[in-house]
Amino acid sequence: MAEYNLLQKKILTDGVIKPGNVLKVDSFLNHQIDVPFVSVLGKEFYDLFKDRPIDKILTIEASGIGIASLTAVYFHVPVLFAKKSAGSNMDKELYTTEVKSYTHNKVNHVVASKKFLSEGEHILIMDDFLANGCAVEGLIDIAHQAGAIVEGVGICIEKGFQGGGDRLRAQGYDVKSLAIIEEMDAESGSITFR
Ligand code: 5GP
């Protein structure tokens, strides 16, 4: 029998597969937050990346903020979350990038204030999900605009069959996901992990 890690077990018991390859984990990860549980995931990310010099964790609102914050507690660093702004914003004080939203099927202009991200800072990028990779690529773009160094990418749930994670790994990024879904089926409810 397959051995499952903590997050994989939780996905199997509490996750709900929706049509369109969307997994809902809103009972514990990204709507209601099971803080003691997600804190344990935060400690797992700390153990995975503790040998790296992390100055700041960069994520995207809203669903990355929980896991990023509960990881930052262990690193003793701040969390910066990129904001989804309504329109294009050419404000000189902002880094801006475009992110195609997987779950809402629209393009968001995503911004972060220049005063909170500087050249030479060592960044850990985090998010709840990695699917096609657009959100993480947008965060990498913001980090590069700042001249920051991306030390790694920490993801709770990667949908491996959508390819974003493997593309980032092929580009040399250290992407670590606590659960990688290889296959999921909305009708039967079955989930296979890599
Ligand atoms: P990507 O940009 O990699 O295609 O998708 C990642 C982003 O879309 C994450 O920020 C996450 O919030 C959202 N997302 C992608 N797939 C799922 C999913 O299956 N379930 C949920 N809840 N969010 C998802």
C-alpha cells in the first residue's frame, strides 16, 4: 500500500475534486485555515529550505498568505504578498506583472511595492497551488525586477499533470511541493500522487 505524507492524507480525506481540474481544499488551506495543521506544513518547508539564506517570503494574495505566514514564523522573516490590482498601474513605486488566474480565467495585474523588495535580497516564493505556473512566474518576474535572488519555490499542492512545476525545474528553480498530484478524477474522486 502507498504511504502518504501528512498533506496527502489530508487531501484524500478533506479535498473535493471539481470539474475543470480544480481541487478544493478550502476547509483547511485557503479559505478556512486549520492553523495548527498548516503550521506543521510551515515547519516542513522550513526543514526543506533552512540551508538557504532566506530574507523574505514572497507570495500572492489571497490564498498564499496563510502558508507563507505560517512558514515565515520558522524563518523569522517577513512575508510580502503581491496584490491583484484592478487595472494596469504604471506607478513608479510598484513592481508590476501580469498573472493569468487559473481558477478565475482572467488576467490580473499584480503589484508589489518597491519599498519592500530590494536588490540582493534572498527570496523564497510560496503558494498554495502550482498548476500551469503563471502565478509563480509572475512572482519570479517581480523578484527579478527588484534584483532579488530566488532561492527556491515552496508549494503545498502541485498539480503535476499541468506541467508548471516541471517547466520551472527545467529552468533551474528549486521547486519543492509537499504533494504532487499526478492524476485526479472528478467523477470517481480518485487522486494519484507522484
Ligand atoms: P497557476 O498559476 O500555477 O496555473 O495556478 C496557481 C494559482 O491558481 C494558485 O495561486 C491557486 O490559488 C490557483 N489554483 C490553481 N489550481 C488550483 C486548484 O486546483 N484549486 C485551487 N483551490 N486553487 C488553484
